[in-house]
Amino acid sequence: MVKSVVTGIILFLINTTVSAQISNPEGVVRHTDEDDIWAQTLEGSHFNEFWTYHFYLNNDIKVHVMFTVANFGSLKSPVSGVQFSIDRLDGELYQVSREYDLDLLVQDKETYMWRNRMARELYFVGKLPDEHKVYINTEKDDVQYTIDLDLRNIQKGLKWGDGFYNVNGEKVGMYTHIPYAEVSGTIGVDGHTEEVSGTVYMDHTFQNETTTRLIHSGYRYIYHDDEDNWDLIYLMLPENSDRNETIGYRLKKSDGDITLNGIERITQITNSETFGKDIPRILELQLDNGKTIRLNRTNDTEKFSVLGELGRIAKSVARRFLGGEIVHFRGDAVLMEPGQRPSHGYYHYLIVE
């Protein structure tokens, strides 16, 4: 009797410890606060923070912009940066990354401007959800790039509880600042400019640790029909996760009603090759309500790596220092769940190599 009680206590402690290592927030979905848009890290020996915009525009044009701040440790000074890609403008794909000393970062809370450097036109500005703008005007390798996009009809930002997720004792913040908004403006490359319109999604992720040492991979799925009907999935698979336990959520708005479900684990992964890499073609995900949904990758349009711009030797050194590199894949995907019609949206998969 005593032995069985002791064994039960040990099993309880083991299960409690395991479940506490990777966990989603508690509480209900609520709106983001006014100050949530600003950098939440900027202190300590390591941190990563990302503001990631996904623009889906007319003529199948896609624009992705990611503003970043990072501190990788003593061998490299803290930096802010911006990475962006323009896909299908004139049928071409353009990818650019920029990096600046973190001391040059501007966060103007009076004008609601976040800017990599005052002397450079790389910023987002405007108080959400009232107004917002993303502006990029930069040159690289004698090619001029312009992204000038104004947002309207912006849905209020959302977060689950306090927005903090637990990965082996480290907190990871995940805010959805723009679940849905309409957008219009211009994009241009090397003198060719087009007027565009469409929709946009933006989330904000941060942690006081280096992403390459904390996360194995991440996955976003974005579906926009209209302001009252959209579906968003954002999950991360921590490094060395038992039973593919994940952190993340599904935020869905259907006929004006918003629901949130946590994503507990990946129950099935089927890989296939794209751009020379094996990445998930099918992901089955278990939600916290017991339901299982499936994401099918249907079309691949882009692979992006900041270190891809480096030479072989420099890339190898950087990967050793950073603990790996984050490689991004983007394209089309279908979300399937029992009793529902398939929804055709877009995926963004990232993996640490």
C-alpha cells in the first residue's frame, strides 16, 4: 500500500514537471494593451523580438516585412533589423535584409513610430487600431525598393491571457496585433511601381533567449475572407519537445464571433521536399478542446534565410556562433477539420538549422 502511494506521488510529480515545461497561457482571449506594440526585451545578454507583417495583395502579390531586435551575446553587439520580401511583382521574387546598431533604434511613443534608424526610411507608425502604416525605402546592390502601405479597418489586437507561453522555464511572448486589416498603397522595385490593395496580418513574438537555442520550428497559417471571417494559427515546436508538445493558438472569427483554442501538440507530421529541404507537407494538430485539425501545404513560393546572403565560410562561422540559422518557407496551404469546408490560405514555416 505504501509502495503504491509513493509510486503514485512520483508519477504525479513527473507528469506535473513535464507538463509545466511546455505550456500555454491561462485565461481568456483579450485585447492587446497600448504599450504591447513596443519592444518588450532590450535588456539582458540574450533576446530576440520580431514584428512580422504578412500582406496579401491583388494580382497574387505577397509582401512580408519583419522588424527585429536581437542580442546574441558578447561576441556581437545588439542590433535592430528589417527583413522583407516582395513576391510576384513582375513575376519575380525580391528578398532584402538590413541591420543597424541597437542604439540607433527609435521608439517614439508620441507619434507611435518604430524606426530602425532615424536616418533610414524603415519603419511602422500609427496608433493601433486607429491607423497604421508600413514604410520601406532602401537601396541594395544598386536596386531601389519601396513599400508604402496604409492600413484601414484594422481589427483590434488580441492575446491569450497575459500573452506569455512557457518553454522549459523561459517565457515566450506572442501577441496578435493585427488579426485582420485592409491595406492599400504602392510597392516598387528598381523603378517599377504598382498600386496594390488587399489584407494584412501582423504578430509580435519575443523572448529573453536566443531563438535558435530555444525553438525547433514554427508554423503560421493565415486565412482572410473578410473582417468578420478569418482564421489564424500560430504555433512553435520547442527544441527537444516530448511527444511534439507545442505552444500556440488558433484564433478564429466566424460571422463576427471570436474563439480561441490552444494547440497542444503535433500528432502527425508528413514531410516532402521543397527548395532542397524536407519540411512538413501535412501537420495534424491537437487542440485543447480535443479536436484535431489538419494543415496541408499545397504550393511553395519562397525560401528565405538572412545568412543565405553570406559566403560559405562566413555562413558557417555565423551558424556556430548563433547556434543555427532560421530558414523561412512560405506558400499556400489548406486547413481541414471535421464537419467544415476546407479553407484555402497561406502558410509560413520556419525551422532552426
